[in-house]
Amino acid sequence: MCGVPYHAAEGYIARLIRAGFKIAICDQMEQPGPAAKNSFAEKSVRVITPGTATDVALLDTLRENNFLASIAKHASGSPVG
């Protein structure tokens, strides 16, 4: 899905997250030139997955938890945190 207006994106993102999809949000970095009507440079600025959604609008805070865990191992093999 592309070309979603900014003011409508939140509703679409919430619906896609609840369906289990991953979302990459991209910004247009330049204006399309006359030779390439449908081609322009984009840059990915944010990736949202069901496990990393932290925006209150994306979560049903009254009925669901969103747990996130991380494990890091030191280069020497210990400690682990």
C-alpha cells in the first residue's frame, strides 16, 4: 500500500498491525522528474511490527499486553543481559 495521506495513515497502520502485518514507512526524498513520472527516491524511516508497536493508537490498552524482550551477549561470552 502506498500513497496514503498522512492524516489517514494511523487508521490503516492500526488495522494492518492487528492483522499481523509488518509495515515500513518511507519518505519521498526528491520530486519525480519529467522523464520518470512514477519513479523517485524513497528512504525507509520507520518499521513497525506487531511486536514493536508502542503507539497508544496502535494498541488496545484495555484488553491486550504488548511484551518485548531483548537478550544481549558480551563479545567475551559473558555476561548476558
